[in-house]
Amino acid sequence: MEVNTEFIKQFDPCKDGFENWLDKYENWEGSVLEFLELDLPIDDIFWLVLREEIIPEKELHLLACDFAEKVLPIFEEQYPDDKRPREVIEAKRKYIKREVTKEELDAARDAARDAVRVAARDAARVAVRVAVRVAVRVAAARVAVRVAARDAAARVAARDAASVAVRVAVRVARVAVRVAARDAARDAAAKQEQLEMVKELVKRLEL
């Protein structure tokens, strides 16, 4: 898979982001991994790479879980005995592997939402509440990972599921970065950590 101007255009980029691309790399072509090394805003990199046309849907779900786990310590520092956010991420991973039912995933999600209400009632820091919501959002993508669609209707459903997965992954990435960052230096470090996670995934998928 090669990334170039025409490849990016098909996804209808925002005007400012696309003009920034044209100013620097109008005639550039390269692999997805090489694209990740370019001097571009990390949010713009995530916008392009975290989509089902590049990364398989199942991997996007798992990546969203990885991102959410990065902010769990924020919540668990304040509520060390409350494992509901962690459990909903674990349930999501099992659901992807078809090891738990949709009903079991929904139960874990509802329990995590209760943790959100507890945090709000205790007037916890905004970062704590956001961290829990991130975990809930991972589980709230109400779509099955369709590994083997056998007919046209199933394939359409799989595409719809993938688009939801992409939005969840991107949202989690952005929120996780905001939660983890408390000043400019930490913001840069947090974004870089997210980017390195994406690079490792792209290397593994040989994109």
C-alpha cells in the first residue's frame, strides 16, 4: 500500500491539513510506515492511518483497547479498588475473540458507566472521569467483529462496523493524549507514545 496525494484525497481531508501536506510533500510516495515518519502533526497522521482502509477492523478495536489502557492508571490511582473500567476493556478484548457474548460485554460496559457516575458524584478530577469514559467508549462500539462475512448483507454490516471502530479508535487516541498530558512537554511525550504504538502495529501488519 502506497501513500501519496491521490490516496489522501480520496478520504476528503480538511482544507488546512491537506494544504499543509501539499506544501511539504505534494509529490511524495511511500509506504504507510514511511508515512508515519514524516514531519506532520500526529493528529493528522492518526486521521489517515486509523481507518479500516489501512488497518483491519479487528486490529483497530484492539488498538483502541491499548490506548484506553494507557489512561487506566489515572482512574486507578484515585480508586484503587474499583476494577470496572479495566474489566470492561478486558471484556472488549474477549468479545473481539468471541470469548464472551454481547450480553456479557454490555454488562461490563454498564458497570463501567456506574464507575463514571461514582467518580462524578465524588467530584473527582475531570481527568479521572474522562479516563473512565474512554474505557466505556471502547466497549460501546455496538458492532461485532465480522471476521468471515459470507454474503452481501454481512459485508455491508462489516463495513459499517469498521467505520464505527475507526471513529472509536481515533476518539480514544485523542482523549487519551489529552488526559495524559498536563503541560507542553508531557503532551508531546504522550502523543509520541501513541504514535510509537501505531508504528509497532503497522510494522507487525507489514504495511
